[in-house]
Amino acid sequence: MNIQKNLFICLMALSFYACDTNFAGNSEIGSNDSSIAGSYSTMLTVGNKLYTVSKEELSTFDISEKTKPKLIDQKMVGFQIENLYHNNGLLFIGSQTTLYIYAIDNQGIPNRKSATEYFSFGSEIEPCDPVIANDGYAYATLSSRNETGGPCSRTFEINELRTYNVINPEQPFLESTIEMKNPKGLSIDRDRLYVCEGEHGMKIFDLSQKNIPALITTVNTCQCYDIIIHNGLILAVGKKEIYQFQYGENQSLIQLKTILL
């Protein structure tokens, strides 16, 4: 399987969708602005800036001219960088040992806010445990099975959804833990948290109380490992397929089609 390749295809599909809805033309960073990206992504756009991470560096490109990206900033972050996520003007960068938080200034340049070693979160966190954030809270999935193509492995069993308080990004702390079966990629939309569980489907949580996600339902019609949501279009990444959903009544999900790859 190649989940990263399937995730890239999802991102391309949503990019075209975003262009059709004029989303990509917005160059401002709003208070509730989040990037279009999966939770395992290593690149994303915020307004007219493109941010990418390598194993050690964070690079910023100006993409005002879409066909001529211009490198405007590059800085060393750390080592063994794994993923990148954006929320409310903050970049959350995960490595194998540390969560880095960068604040984007008015020029679009990220500046380090904090570097928190994972032992502060719990020493169990590994590189294939994605972290996403929204409105002062971060959500991380920890699992014992590696099905994303990454290097992580464990010598003990752990499958959890964890919620961290990051209102003060310099001092995050654990708020709650929920036992799961095989949690992987995750996404947030409309006060709902979507968590992929591979062969166990996808769980949907209510975030009315952001520090304690409440399980609403489980979608058993897909085997998905990451998910991307934008403007009501929901794409879930499987091993050899992409599942497409839309919202139904009361924020239920209606499966539209399955695209085989």
C-alpha cells in the first residue's frame, strides 16, 4: 500500500475544489483559519504562503505567483521531523522526540514559540502518532500498529486518543485519554473530531467540550488511515482506495463513492 501517495491525491483533489470555491485566493490568516492538509502531511498552504518540512528544516515559500514559488525563509527546526499542521496562525511540527510550535508573523514568517519534548506528553508518543490542534486543544492518536509506511514501532500495546491543553503553547498538558482500537489520522470540522481506525472504520466525536471528546458514532463502511475535510467534502484515505463522503442531516455522513487506485 502507499497511503502517503493516496493522501497526496486527496490533497490535489481538494486543491482543485478549493480553487473552484475561491478558497485559494484568500491571503489573510483568519482567527479560525486551518490549512487543507492531512494529519500526516509535511507541506501545507496558509494564504499565499507554502510551508514545508524536511527531516530537519522548515521552509517558507511565497506563492503569490502560483507558477513561480519564491523561497523567503528557511530555518533549522530539529531532527527527524515527521509532520506539519496549522491552526489559528500556529504551525505544529512533530518530530520523533519533540513537538515544535511556531507562530506566523504578519509577513508570513514562522517564529518558534516553544519546543516541548514528548516525555512531557507521555513517553509513549512515536513518530507515526499525528497531532492536530484547534482552539487551544491538541489531539493525538497513539497506536501500536504501524500501517502508514513510517518507521515507528512499539514493544507494548497502546491505542489511545489523547487531548492536550495547548492554550499556553509553552506549557501543554494532558487533559483526557480515550481507549481506541487502532487510531491513525484525524481531522476536525464543525465541532466534530474524525479519527480513522484502519480496518475498524472511523469514529466521530463531539467537541462541544473540547477537552473531553464524546463519541457520537462509528462509520464501518471504510478502512481509512487519514482524512481531509474542506467545505463539506470529506475524503478518507485507504490502502488502495479513497472514500468520498458528504454531510447529511444532523451532521451525519453519506458515502458518495469509493475511488479505487
